[in-house]
Amino acid sequence: MSVTTFKNKIWKKSRSGLFIFGFLHLLFEQIISEISESGGNFAILVIVNFYISRYFIKKQIFEKNKSIKYPILYGIGISLIVFSFRLLMGVLIEFFIL
């Protein structure tokens, strides 16, 4: 098995973790939208989170040649970190501006 094929298999499994977290993130944003009655376009937030997480995972796999033991959990974990950072930034901006 070539190195590229192995990396692609890891990426595909990591991508599954991104989709799992993306679905949960979409549900979270829908619930928050209903509670706050904002009605904003929250799907954009989920898509942005997906692509930022994708960038970091691909960089680890393809550029840094990192071996990932549990790629699905790694994908979920990176997405959770990106989501938490975005949430923290939003809270800090709300706190300091308002």
C-alpha cells in the first residue's frame, strides 16, 4: 500500500468525524436559534467550522505526516476545538462590546 493511499484512508475516516460533529453542530445551532428567536443563517457557521477543521486535519496528515490512531475521534476532536474557539471568541466579543 502506498503512502498516499494510506493517507487518503486516514483522511476519509477523519472526514467521517467531521460530518458527525457537523450534524451535532447543526442541531446545536438550530436549538440556539429557536431559543433566541434570531432566525439567522446558522448553516454558514457549520460550514465554516467544517472547512477550518478540514484545513487543520489535512495539514496534520499530508504536510506533517502525523500518524493518527483514531481518525474519526481525531476529526471530532479538532472540530470541537474549532467550535469551542469560535464560541469563546463570540462570548468575549459580546462581553467586551456590549
